[in-house]
Amino acid sequence: MADHLPYKPKPGDIPTDPGVYRFRADDGTVLYVGKAKSLRQRLSNYFAPLHTLHERTRRMVTTATHVEWTVVPTDVDSLQLEYQWIKEFNPPFNVKYRDDKSYPFMAITLADEAPRVMVTRNAKIRGAKYFGPYPKIWAVKDTIELMLKVFPIRTCNDSSYKKAMATGKPCFPGQIGKCGGPCSGRVTIEEHRAIVDDFVAFMQGGDERFARDLTRKMRAAAAAMDYERAAVYRDQLESIDAVLNRSALVLPDNEDADLFGIAEDELSAAVHLFVIRGGRVRGVHSSTIDKELDISSGDLVDQVLQRAYGEAREEGVPRRVLVPVLPPAHEELEAFLSERRGTKVEIRVAQRGQRAELMRNATLNATQALVRYKSRRTADFAARSQALGDLQEALGMDTAPLRIECYDISHLQGTNVVGSMVVFEDGLARKDQYRSFSIAETTDDTDSIYQVLARRLARLDEPEEAVPDVAELAMSDAEGVVTEASKKKRFSYPPQLLIVDGGQPQVSAAARALREAGRTDIALAGIAKRLEELWLPDDDYPVILPRSSEALYLVQRIRDEAHRFAITHQRKRRRRDIRTILSEVPGLGEARIAALLTQFGSVTSLRGASVDQIQELPGIGPVLAATIYDHLNR
């Protein structure tokens, strides 16, 4: 593969003005859309030598056959044009959004002659005003029920409304007092529209003027001894208080803001939005994002805000937008949103106080949404089957890898080196067959991988009954193989695929262990550090799994599990080794052991320290320091 792209334009041909660019494939498909303050400077990054590019960026530019750009007058214009092109062309290498469809909305059909309030999951009703989404369907129903006591508007469906208006007989909800529309005969269409306007005004800002008006009317009715009317106002006031109390006051009562919490990894992100009006959370919304190219957190925020407000009407854009990090072009985004709203809009980072606390809450919700999204893709049987099939095709295997073993190495600055083996069968973890390996001496991670695999492969041909149990491994194995299981467990069958954590060096070490064991029936792959590519033995370039591939999520989960298991065992062993050795020193209690561990981190570091360095710690004098030194170095 050439190190430069044949369609690379001459630097002098690319303007230095702001603009929007598109990478296209040979058939004209738009692969990626981006914006830039300086087109020449931005595009030069894509045409750097290929070996310096991120793997996924390299795949995009080598798939493309030409690039084109459009110059615009200002940076704000580039934002608008980028959004329009992304929406029009849906480029595969731009971020993809997956809305969480589980949340219901409250909708008011303002385009109708007599607007109705309804619960819906359809976010595309023409002319409707939406509130929410709400976390549970009962929450929006309860809110509507309370609101109808104060603002009795139509709830019946269109067919019931038309029938009632044609016959003059109220609809069934109207007969039982659950519908306050014109079909009930209690109000005219104009009066009903005024009540709807009040309903919308209250929901948009939790306008407390309604509470003040009801309080005034209640007191006036009581003073006039119209106690029945005063009781009606009292009940309405209680309903308003109930609605207000359902959405806690999280910011000052004059605060209108949208707050975005974001959690991300290399492949995906989740966004959790709090819609705050009048200082109260009026709605929440979660969405997940698939990332094809490696983009920064600031660029991700840029994309999120463009999508959130690209088609928003004036009332949909708040005065303040709170984000975890500022996008690079935040000033242009502020101008873009201010144009949408008609007044000044600020983009700020929530750094302290109530806003920071709310941001932590939103980020936690986003983190949980990301975990749920990834878990759903790996827990579904059809998704697991698809993942194994995709993995078989990507690695060129004859059969799907029904049993996969993944290996990782963990250590602390070269000490307490351990290896982990996790097992997945049919795409699910088999924790009873996990193994941990203690490595006494090693030169680096590649040597550790070789040692672990050599020991594992030596046992593959043993009959099932001969596989030793935990006690035998812990007591008789001179190489120190250990396991977390407490009962006798045996392997069901050899793996079809071995995965190691690392790139070509680690894969080469594992391939050497396979060759020496004479195993040609087991496939091998290495997972690069960013979990985005698979390295095969003797291949110069990695296998790039598509972003939407179920195989990529399965491989990511396996690698994460191997890393977690290795780290857990390494920490347990380190604590056990350090505390066991130090507890044998006369005069050392828990407090002094903890101080030593905090200062030196490991027995190896402490063993290399001098007496003077040890006695620098508070509570350790010259005699005790000499005792510690002698005990560790004798």
C-alpha cells in the first residue's frame, strides 16, 4: 500500500477559508463530512503519511477516492452547512445516534382545532408540543392527571371528538369528568385554547404565577364565604404543588438550561440530557452514539449540540447549555444557538456547586446507559450468533469460535507479574473456567505471554480426568498456576480461538508458543490497545471490524474481562505478599505497614531503599528502620 493517497490535492489548491469538506467513495457515496476554520490546515491532517494516521481514519481516507469542499463566509455558516449535509447524506464515518426509545413523552397537539394532551412515544407528531421524556409511563400519566385538575383540556381521541361535536353528546371521558374539551359542552373552542395556552405555559416554566393566582382566588372565595369554590381552588392548588414537587428544584428558580452528561469509550458514547426550566428538571433523555473515527471529547460535544438543536424552534433552545467540556468551536456554536433562539445563548462547563453536582448525576446516568447498551448487544442470542459469525469471517476461520480464551498480563512496575485467562463459550463468560498464572521471572510482557500460553497449551492434550483441580494446582505445580475457583473444575474442550492483549509483538510471542506446542488447529489474534483492531500472525496491517459489527462488541467485552480479572488477581497477590512479609518484622503494626506501603508501593521498592530513606517516615526510628532493612535483605 502506498504511503500517500493518489487523490491528495496540492496544498496550494486548498483554500485557507472556513468551510465544509466531504470525502466520497468511488460510487459517489459521501463517507465523511467535516467543518474547519481553515480548510487547508484541517485537510492536511488527513493527507499525512498513512502509517501516522489512526487506524480508522486510515480506513476512511483509503476507502475514499476524492475529497471536495465548499467555502462559506463564516464559521457559523460552516456549522449550519455541516449539520445539513450530515442529515442529508448520513455518512457512515460520522457519529451515529441511537435514541433510547424506552422513554414516553407528554404531547399537546397544538395543530388541532381543540388540542389534546396525550402520552406517546412518537416524537414526530406534526405541530405537537412535547414535554419529557419521562423515566416511566406512570410518571407522565400521573402528571397529566394532576394537571387536568387545574387545566381541564381535551384528552379524548380524534374520532371520539369528531363524533361528540357532530352529535352534541359529550365523549365518554367528558361524561365522567376526564375530558375538558369543547366536546364536553362546558367550554367553547376559544376558551379551551386559552386553557391549553396556560397548560403549556405552566409546563414550560413551572410558572408559579398560577399558584399565586389560585391562592388569591381561594382566599377571596373564603372571605366571601363561598366555601365550595374555595375548596375547588384549594384542590387545584394542591395539584400544582404536587406537580412542582415531582420535579425537584435543582438550580435557581430563574434558571433555564440544558445539561448534557456524556460517557464514552473508544467505540461508543452515551448522552444523558436534563432539561431544566425554572430551575426544575422538566425532562430527561438518553441516547447512544456509535463512533467510527477517533474524535476528541470536545468534537463529540460539538456533534451532540448540533444534533440537539439543529432543527429546534426558538422555544426549544435554552439560555444556557451546560456541558462536560467545551467544544473547540464553542464561540461559533454559541452564535449558532443564539441565532436559533433569537437571544444570547451561553455554553458553559459545569465546574462547581449545584451545576457540577447535577453534571455528576447526568454523567452517572450516561455511564449506566452505555453499560446497558453494550450489555444488550452481547446478551442477545441472535447478536451473539451474529458476533461469532462475523468473527469467523473476519479472521478467516473454518468454523465459528464457540470457545474463546483471552490472555492478559498485569504487574506493578515489573513486580508481582501475573497472567489471566478468561473463557467465553457461545459468546458468554464461563467464569468457572477462568485461570490465573503467577510468573516468577520474566523479561517483558511478550515473554510473559509466551510463558503463560506455553503452560496452558501443555495441558490441552491431557484427558479430561487428568486436569488437576485447584488444590493440586496450588500445591503441586511448581510453575505456580492458581485459580479463583474453590471446586474441582475441568475444561470442556480446547479453544478454537486464542486472543492476547496487544499488537504484533504479543501476537508473535503467542504464535511461537503455538508452534512449539504443534497446534495448528487454533486461531490466534491480538487486540490492540484501543480495542479497535485485531492483529493476526505475520500480517502487516490489522483487521478492522466495522463499528456496527457485533463481533467488535464481543471482542471488546472479552478483552475488558481479561484485563479486569488480571488486575484483580494482581492486586490481591500484591497485598498478600507485601503484608505477609512486613507483618513478620518485629515492631511493625498496621499503621506503620500502611505508611510503608503508601511510601514505597511494593516490597521490591522497599527492599531497595536505604536505612536513612526508611527512617524518614514518621514513627520509624533508626533502630526500627535497621530492623526492617535487615529483615528484607538478609
